[in-house]
Amino acid sequence: MIRTALTLAAVVSLAACGETPQTGTGAKRDTAAFQGTSNPYNAPGWKAGDKTAWELHLKSRLQNGQNEYNRIR
């Protein structure tokens, strides 16, 4: 009885170690950052695919929010 229980426990625990092959075709291809996404967290007024607006937004963010020299003064 104990031997059967131990064997069953070993088989069940080893069954969890198997890895299934990941051959799905649902992978999303990478796109340029300015192409955007369709989620509600985009910056207000920005439209997906507008590369110039994307670059201006990044430049503004760099100068106004992430530049410690400007923030200290």
C-alpha cells in the first residue's frame, strides 16, 4: 500500500516536469515604437503612426521630466 502510494506520488511529480513544445503561430511581430498600440494608455493627442509627434514627445519628456539638471534649478 505504501509502496503503491510512493510510486504514484513519484509518477505524478515527474509528470509535471515535462515541457510541451512551443510551436504556436500566434507570435506578434515587432513593430516600430511610433506605430503604437490600441490601448487607452497612450499620451493624449498622439495618434499611432505619427513618427514626428513621437520624436517630439520623447524630446520633451527627456528635457522636462528626466533631465536632473533642469529639475534642480
